[in-house]
Amino acid sequence: MVITIVVVLTLSSVGLFGLLLRGAKRQGVAIIDHSFGWGLGIGALTDFLDTLGIGSFVTSTAIFQASHYLKDERRLPGTLNTMHAIPTAFEALFFVTTVKVEAWTLISLVLAATIGALLGSEVMTKLNQRRIQLIMAAALVVTAVLMTAKLLGWINLLGAANQATALRGGPLVIGIVGNFILGLLMAAGVGLYAPCMVMVYFLGLTPIAAFPIMMLSCALLMPTSAVNFIRHDRVDYRGLFGIILGGILGVIVAATLVKSLSLTALSWLIVIVSLWTASSLWRAAVRSRKKSLM
């Protein structure tokens, strides 16, 4: 199973890189241009944080907006997907090959998230995106408080063992349904990482088991989106190859760090990521509210 995943991720990354080369040539952009160094730094920082579970889209967007990096904001979604697709594949490769998660658990949860994300664009257009963001933000804050209470020894009912590498019976069903819903919510602007980390924690899996599950889920989705953006010329290639290289380097450093953390440190990392994501969702909901009033 691991060999199949490695082959699929390698082929998709090589194929995507080839398409990016063609797209850059079509737009007359050099592989190494004057923005290569700046892109290297952006990729290293954002994908370092992504590997820790914080996510890369929010941080990348913040950097782009602060620096006016993109000349055309309409190319933001396409640029985000193409710049992070290959580094995310490296994240998935690292964690799938080094972190032990039972094959059936990994495959079923990843497929559930993938199917949910593919259906999400249809389902989420009928729901109130701002309300979903606020509900998820509140849920993540409550979860972070409960996890903190457990880690400090105030309560002992949550995340009982946190040593398991496989799910069976009811917990597996909950995991599949939960990851399917999280895949759906990606279309509403709710990142998969933090909620998936929390769900895995409460189902009793070892905290690091969340990393191959969430990384592989996104690594399978992003290349497909990237291909569509490339085909419609919705990608800004300026500094893009520097971002990809920097992203790969950031992943290598961060993945090594995460792998060496203790279970307690990983649990605290989940708390931090939950609060960070809740803050991001809250700000996105506020911005959406302001736009609707204008």
C-alpha cells in the first residue's frame, strides 16, 4: 500500500511540474527570475508551518496581501494550489513512509475526505459559509479548552489512550463520517488540518497519526485543482519555482521536527493549531460580513 501511494504521489508531482514548466514558458516567465529568492523564503516559511498543521493558504495569502506580491488577485486560488501541491506531496510522502497508521484506517479516512471535498463545491453553495466558519471557530476553541484541561490533568475523560494506530467498529465509522464532513467543509473555507487533528485525538489515535491522514488527503486533491488552474491561465508564475523549492526544504525541516516531538508536545501543538485556525475562521467570517454590508 505504501509503495502504491509513493508511486501515485511521485507521478502526480512530476506530471504537475512538467505542466508548470509549460505554463511558465507559455507566459514567457523564466524558471529562475528576479523573484526566485523571495519566493524561496515564502515557500520555506509557509510550508514549514503547513507541515506543523497550521496550514499554508492563510499564511501565504497574508504574505501576498502585505507585500502586494500578486499582480492579479484573480490568480490567487490557482497560485496557492500550484505552489503548495508539490510540497504537500512531500509532506504526505514523509509521513506515510515514517508514521505507522494501519492501512485500512488510513485509506478509508483519506478516501472519505477526498470524496467529501469533490462533492463540497456542490453542497456548500447551498449553505451559509459565514455561519459555518463561525460555528467551526467556536467548536475549535471549545475543543482547545477541553484538550488543555486534559493535558493539565484537570479531566481524564478525553483522548483516553492516544496510543492506537488503527480504528475499528464505531470509532472507524465516526472517523470516516467525520473526515467526509471535513472534506465537504473545505469548500466553505474550513481547512482540513486542525479539525482532523482534533478528531484523531478524540478517537484515541496517537496524535501524530493525524499527519499522514490529513497530508495525504490534501496531496490527492491539490494536483487536480492545480491542473485546472494551469489550463485556464490562472497562475502567477513569478517566483513560483522558488516557492516550490523553498516549500520542499521547509517540509523537510518541519517534518523532522514533528517526528521527534513527544506525544505531549504533539497534543499541545494540536491545541495551538486549533486556536490559530479558529482565529483565522473568525476573521474570515468578519470579512465576509463586512463585504455583505458594503
